[in-house]
Amino acid sequence: MRTRCNLYIFVCIIGIFLVLGPLNYAGANDFEQLRKDSVKIKTIQAHFVQKKSMKILSRPLISEGRFYYVAPDSFRWEYFKPLRSIVIAYKNNTKRYIASGGKMVEDKTGGAQAMKIVLNEVAGWMSGKFDQNPSFAATINEGANTRITLTPAEKSMTGMIEKIEITLSKKTATVQSVKITESSNNFTQINFDNVEINKAINPSVFQDAQ
Amino acid sequence: MKGIPLLILTIFLFSCQTLPLINSPVSPANEKALTCPSPFLKEKYRLVHAIETRVAGDTQSVIIGVTLADPSTRFVSCAIITAEGMVLFEAESGQDTLKVNRALPPFDSADFAKNMIEDIKLIFFTPEGKIQKKGNLPDGAAVCRYLEGNGDWIDVITDKSEGTAIKRYSSAGILKRHVKFNKTAGNIYQSIELQANEAFNYSLLMTLIEAQPVKNE
């Protein structure tokens, strides 16, 4: 249950920061500004490449997929390769699907309840309430790009996630990458491209797992 | 009504496969000349598989399994990763050592790491035990039977139509694991099915994502 819960936190964190990427963060050290700006985001979609690095792998394991979000709480986080899988959150219902025998079937390892708990937490992040989430401590660093760093504040995350770094491009005002560090030689780097904001998304995206 | 106990007995007998008899070749010279099937690694390899878990034939979940295995030292390093990139389990094992670096629920039970490493060694390494018998099973498949140090029996079987398989039996002769290599041409590790007979039976269907020989690591 705890693992499943953290897995979905893992998935959702990635999505949340993609949503926050295009915000106007001229005063990015002001979390209140992030909260105000997040209201402007109605939909978002993007392609991503995920690189998993760890000691046992000589080269990163590369995955590819696509992300969709419609305010206030509809998500689709989909991997095309090497393993097809989809997490869909829609109308208070969150499910995970996996490819089996040429079709998508629901993941039966449970965790629906955990997913609900996570999504309640995520709802806070969606409103730009980084500094109000007791699970993570958030800091913002301005440089050539802006970097938000989240570090777990709760013991439940200890040994699972060390920190999360989100890099926002100043030039294009979109998220560039998310790096989730589990330990010193175990991290996941996700690079986003073709980010589209407030472009209409067909509702079937959140209803059809095929 | 009389048929029900008979049906239960039949199901029980089929679900508890026991160590089959091996018909030895007619002459000892022929037995000596019989080459044992060897679907095992010949050099150090890194393999990445998509692993589909099934209970009662029903797909439960799919994870990514990474295996680094060296047959010369019998060293194994392995990891279980979700599609999202989260590491659920990581361990390494030498000849007589086992070190768990990370184990999140439900992979944190006492026996999980030991069983997983044993399964990896069963699939990728030549059995450590001595060959006790060579010959043919009643269905005609060629087989070599090994006796392990703990008393378990391992049959390595090859059949023209069924391909290659490994079966592990307890010292009492009860089938515990059945590994089937579904690909007869190309990389033998392309598709592997492992059937486990435990308190509750389950199977793993492993589909190769990438395989890479490892030099100087």
C-alpha cells in the first residue's frame, strides 16, 4: 500500500511540474505568484523522454511517452516504450493499465485507495501550494534557468525519494526537465518537448485506455 | 456426486507433478555420449525484461526486471523497476552471499530476495549439482537430471517441438518451478515463462527488452 502510494506520488509529481512549467515566474521566489498563475492553466499536453540511471545499468534505460492534463484533476500519463502503461485519473477515479497480450488491461495489484490519497495531495500542488504541502519542503533558485527543489519532509518518503529538481526554461517559459533522485546513483531524468498549453483535449483521452 | 472426489483427486494429481522416471539409453556408452541441453549463459550478461505477473492465468501487473549475471563467478545483481522508473527492489548475490540494497513493499518479505535470486540462477546458470542421470522422459524429450546440494532435483529438458525447459523439484520430488524458453531461434531469453508452485501458484512471463554482453565490469 505504501509503495503503491509512493509510486503514484512519483507519477503525479512529474505531471504537476509540467503543469507549472509555463507559469509566469518573474517573481518565482514568490510562491503566492505561482498560486495565482496556476489558475491560467486549463489544459496541457507534452511528449517526454525518460532516462533511468542506476548502478546496475551501464547506460540509461530510455522510455518515451505522452502526458495530458485538463484542469482541475484529469490526468493521463502514458508510456509508449519500452513498456506500454497508462495511468488515468478522471472524475475521482484513478486507474493504471498495462499492455498484456496485445491489449490494455487494468493493473490488479490494487492501490486504488492509495491513488485517491495521493490525488488529494496532488490537488494542493495543482493550486500552486508547494510551500503548504507538509510532505515536501520547496525552494526556488534563480539562474540561467529557474530550478525548484523539493525535499521530502516526512519520514514515509525517507529511503525512497531523496529530492526532486524541476528546471524551468526562462526563455520559453516551459518546463525543461524533472530529475527525481532516489539515491546518489539512482535517479530518473525526464525531459519534455512539444509542450502545448490550453489546447483542446478530447475527453476520450481520459476514458479510453487503448 | 461420486464423480466429484474423483475430479478433485485428478486435479490434485495434475497440480502436484512429481519427478518423472528417466529412461536411460540402452548402453552406458550412449548415455555418456548424450549431450545435456544448456540454455544457460556462457558469459557475463546484462538483461532487461518486461515481466508480466499472472495469478490463475490472470494478468496482475507488469514491471521491468534488470539482471546482471556472471556464470563464471555465479554473481547476480538484479533490480525491479516500475515503468515510471521507481526502483522497488535491488539486490546482489555471490556464491553464498545475499545483499538487499532496497526492498519496498510487497518486495520486502524475508523470502522474496532469496527466492528471486534462486529463480534467476535457475534460469541463467548451469546447475551447481552433479548430473545424476541422462536419458529420455516418457514423452521422448531428452533430459539431464542434476542433484543439488540441498537435495532438490533439476531437470534440464529439450524437446524438438516443445523447445527447452528447466524443472526444479523438491527433495521429495514435488515440482516447484517450471521454466520454459519459448523462443527456439534467435536469443533464447527473448521469451521466458516461469511457473512457480507455492502456497499460491503464480507465473511470470518475461519478454526481453535488451540484452548486452558485459566486458570489463
